Amino acid sequence: MTNVRYTLVSDGSSDRVLLPVLTWLLECHCRDSAIQPQWADLRGLKKPPTTLARKLTCSTELYPCDLLFVHRDAESSNPEVRMNEIREALAASSVPCPSIFVVPIRMSEAWLLLDESAIRTAVGRPTGQTRLQLPRFDQVENLPDPKEVLFQALRDASGYAGRRLKNLRERELRYRVAELIDDFSKLRRLSAFQRLEADLVLRLRELGWVS
């Protein structure tokens, strides 16, 4: 069995929720490999990089890898704008390994809205019956604020009120939601994920890791 070590460079620390998604995707295509995920945490540096190009270089120096995933949320921009920003940064950096773009249409949290069971389990109410205001999956990429939709679903699923609700740590619970989802195949219906998977497969074929 071979090892595939990848590093995720993300917009912010919250976007490490993408690690279970990327690990699942690699496991789908590299079935005989052990996937080793890393998130490039540069927050402890005395002088954190201020440009994306420097961030990419620094990340691969501190977190050596076989594949580099570069994340930017499209938010209100055309995804192609974000991808061009990544291309320009890569051209100005010294990244020694193949790179794959991860550009959700809005925010990373949108990709966690596919599994109601994971949301309920994350707050300790796996059999809860409270109705959650989750969007139809074909609407996920059009949500203006998927993070707030996820946080509200966590609050509703908890069944808490008053102080207990106020103390609910939605920002931390989103990582638990990501960890609890064991099948991300529904994401293949989303344009941004389709683009990600196609790009990844192309890189894997170039490396000779898949036929």
C-alpha cells in the first residue's frame, strides 16, 4: 500500500471542514493508498505570509505533500475569478507538487448541508424529530449564507433554549458534522464539486496513480 499525503491551504481555519471531503474523494480514486491529510496551519508563525503566493510556498515547505489542495470560497464572485487568483499565485510561488483548486460556489459549509443525520448526531440528538429548515440539495449552491443555515440547523437540532442554546458552540460543531459524514457522493450533483473531482482525476492520471 502506498501513502498519499496531501496538504490543504484554505481561506481560513474554519475551512478545514473540507479535510473529510477531500480524504473521501481521494479514497474513491486511490483505493490502494493510505490517505494522509494535513491542514496548513500558519497561524503560529511570527510573520504569517500576507500574499497567497507566499502562503502556498510556506505551506508546502512546512507541510510537504504529494498533492496540494488550494481552497478559495467563491462567495459573491464568479468562481473563475477565484481560480485565476490561484493560478496567478501558483505562478508566483515555488510549489513543488501538483495543485488542485477547491472553489465552492459560496462557502465550504454548503457542502455539509447534505446529511441531516450528521447534523442531528453532532449535537447529540441522533433521533431528534425537530424539523430542520434545510434547503433542497439543488438549492445549496444558491444560498447567500450557507454557514448561517448550517448553524441554525444545529441550533434547531439541539432542542436547546435559553442559556444552553446560547452556549451551543456551532463553530466547533461544524467540524463534527464533517467528520460524521461517511459518504459525500451527493456532492457530485454540484457544479463546483464536479469541477474539483475532474481536476483531481486529471492530476492523478498525469501522475500515473490512476488509469
